[in-house]
Amino acid sequence: MEAMLSSSPMLVLTDTSDGGVGQHPANQSGAGEYGSIDLHNIFRSMTKYTTLATSPKEAALGAQLAIKHAMSGRPGPACLLMRSASIGGEVDLESPPFIHDTAGYLNTAKPQAAPADIEKAVEILSQSRRPVIVAGNGVHMAGAHGALQQLAEQWNAPMATSYKGKSAIAETHPLSVGMVGIYGQEAANRAVGDADTVVIVGAKLSPQDTVRERPTVFNPRGQRIIQIDIDDRNAGWTFPVELGLIGDAGSILGQLIEASAEASGSTARNRSEWAGALPNRKQDAGFYEDAGLHTDSSPVLPQRVVRLLQETMPAETVYALDAGNNRTWMAHLFQSQQAHTFFCPGGTAGMGWGLPASVGLQVAYPGRQVVCVTGDGGYMMTVNALSTAMQYNLPIVCVVFNDGALGMVRHHQAPGQYIASEFAETDNAAVARGFGCFGVQVADSRNLADALRDARASGLPAVVDVLIDRGPSPDDWRADLRTAGET
Ligand SMILES: Cc1ncc(C[n+]2csc(CCOP(=O)(O)OP(=O)(O)O)c2C)c(N)n1
């Protein structure tokens, strides 16, 4: 479900469990008839493609097609469901499947926009006085970070990201205004709100990103909107657009950069006031400022954990977030130092995503530190991933915001009426040590930096369990609670 809603290419290989334990014939296993569930429709409801193989030949061809579906166009999950006969059987050598190199099914050129539409986009940007770029997950998927930065610099345009697009550009870049939306930076919400032209690159624009469509942030009645997306259903979906450019974010940004060279220079004066005001505007909006970032205490303020992580971990560290308050603190207050360092669940943001994601990320980025940030609730849902990390020698660091509660849920319950949202006191570091991992619990923020360093130095999968102050709530600053009006 997360992969579907977050456009992640994913191959799901599973079986219908008709291996002799069922009462019914194989063709009824998982088929949705009386006495069985409908596996096909369950998977179809959250994949781009689901196919059922009843023989080894169908399994081989189905796997190849599933890869094609997962990786083409807007990526997503694809599922190959297999009957036992297709796994345990042998290919009939009299009529084998024709199997060609999978690369041949994927050798399609990245879609680009028509040159006339690129010209139109450059014309709109040339006329703009206050342009802003909003980048989303599509930039990560296309690996278009360099191109994005180049386009922003060409037009001297402030750069915001959606939540899923966090770190599409380093948030330390002078043009970055951080993340837009409910959990975003005020500087980003104000920059988008005051813009006359908004270029959206590969972003879904969820209610979280648009501050529930507050016209003080995105305003299609007053702004000229250009939306670049691989999926034409998405461009002009949340808001009407003046121009939708359909194609791969990297290809289209490349086209725009080439077409912008002269126009961006000759019209730079139009935007000089806007660009010149940016540093002060960021400062006025309290860009990445919060007193809690600098306040040592026991138990530890969530803001302080965020800042100590930022200061202690290398700039190129890769972060996997989870769900709950801990996620919103990280997304809101961590200033990414490098592009493509954040992996954020956001399709559904199911708890328990972060830890297994960090294990996968450590496989993908063996040379870089991978850090999972999770709540104690999310941690317990997929804690078995630590065993996998041990088995495969993957030295992730997992930082647990231990507030002894489903914090986000508890904050929304009335004091004195906390129901099913609090846990028995748990030492999550001791749980980690049970797996053979390094584990340390931290009660005072003054010990946190050393604990993080020790965790890294251990060379083992490591858990730093931080006892968190339950007091501060993201509701104190989330933008939809501060801004009047509903849609
Ligand atoms: C699988 C799943 N169930 C329920 C939710 C709804 N939900 C969102 S945040 C949250 C509480 C998270 O608690 P915890 O992981 O301890 O993090 P905290 O909010 O305390 O930082 C819940 C239940 C969810 N996102 N995913």
C-alpha cells in the first residue's frame, strides 16, 4: 500500500498456499470462493499489476512482466501470485517460455515534453517576479537532484519540497526554504504563499503538503502553476494548472535548463527583489529555529534529539523515518545537509516502516551511515528487522523516541482519558542487545552525542533508546492549526 501510494517500484513474489493443507482443490486456494479469501483482488487493489501463475512457464513470464510494470512510467508495486505447481513444477522442455533479457523490456527512452510546451514554461518563468519551485518524490525517483538545483540557480528561485520530496535539494542551500505543508517550515509556506508562479516537480500535493489547500499557501486563482509529472493524471489533479509538462522529472528539468539559459539571464532583473529578500524572509520566519533544539534536559526534548543527530552524524547520512510524532519532529526540524538523504514513508505512513527500510537502505548504500528514526510503538512493530541486520552484518543505527506511548495518539486524547495509548516501561536498548546488537539507553541529552558515536563505533546494528519528554507536541506548531480557514 505504501509502495503504491508512494510510487516505489516493488516486486512482490508470493504464493497461494495450496500446498496440501487446504481442504479444497488448488484452484480454489486464494480464489475468493467460499472458504477462501480473494488474494488476487487484495493485491490488485494496491498494485499496478497482479498476475496469477499456475505453471512454471507462467511464473517465469509473469515475473518478467511484473518487473516491467513496476519500473515503467510512474513506478509502483507489481505482484506475481503463484500456485504451488508453478513453484515446485518443472518447465516443459517441449514448449519452454521464451525468456529474453529483462533489460530489453525496459529500454524505453524517458518521456519528454514537447518543445513548444517547454518554450511556454520559459515564457511564464520570464514573466514571473516571484517564482518558487516545489519538488517532490518524483525528483528522488528520477535522480534529478543536480538538475533541480541547476534550474533553481538559473532562475534564482526559492526551492521548497513536499514532505516526500524532503532533501530533493540540500536544505542548507541558500535557495532552500525547506519543506512546505502542515509539518513544513514557515519560510516555505510563506515563500509559496507569496509566489506569483509555482513550478511543481514530481509532487502529489497531498493535503499535508498544501496545508489542506489553504489559499494562503497554494492559490491557483492567483498563481500561475506549472506542474511537471510522469503521470498526466497527477498534473492538475489537486489544483488546476496553467501548464502540465508530462514526462520524467530529470528529462524535463534538462529540457528546461537548456531552454532557460538566455531567458533566465536577460530577465534576471524581474526577480532580483524577490531573490534579494530571501535571506531576510527566511530569518523572519525562524528558519530551522526552535528553542528546544538547544535545550539540554532529562528526559530529552524531541527537538534536541533532532539537532544532536544533525550535529553528530556525517552530512551524507541516509535517514529512514517512521510514523508518529518522531517523524514530524524530524521532517520539520532536521535541516538536511545533502541531497537525497531522506527516505520518508508518506503514502500511508504506516508504523514499522522505518526499521526494515533502513536495513534495505544499508544494503543499497553500503558505504554510508544509515539511521532509522522511530517511535517506541513503531519500533516494536518490526523489531525483527534487527535480526536481519545482524544476519547480514548491516550496521544501521536506530534511534528510538521512547516516550512510553503511541505519542501522536496520546497527544490527541484528553488528559485523564488516555486509552490504550501508553506502554509498560520498556528498555528498547536491552531488547536490541537480545538480538546481539549494540544497545544503549539515554535519559539525559548531555549523553546523547556520545551514545550516537558509540553506536557507530560498535560496527554493529545499534539501537539508541532515548527517553523523551512527552510534553512538547507537534500540534504546537503545525501549520493547519495556526492558520484560519478550512476547505
Ligand atoms: C500500522 C499503523 N497503525 C496505526 C497508525 C496510526 N498512527 C499514526 S502515529 C501513531 C502512534 C505512533 O506511536 P510511536 O511509534 O510510539 O511514535 P510517537 O508518536 O510516540 O513518536 C499511530 C497509532 C499508523 N500510522 N500505522
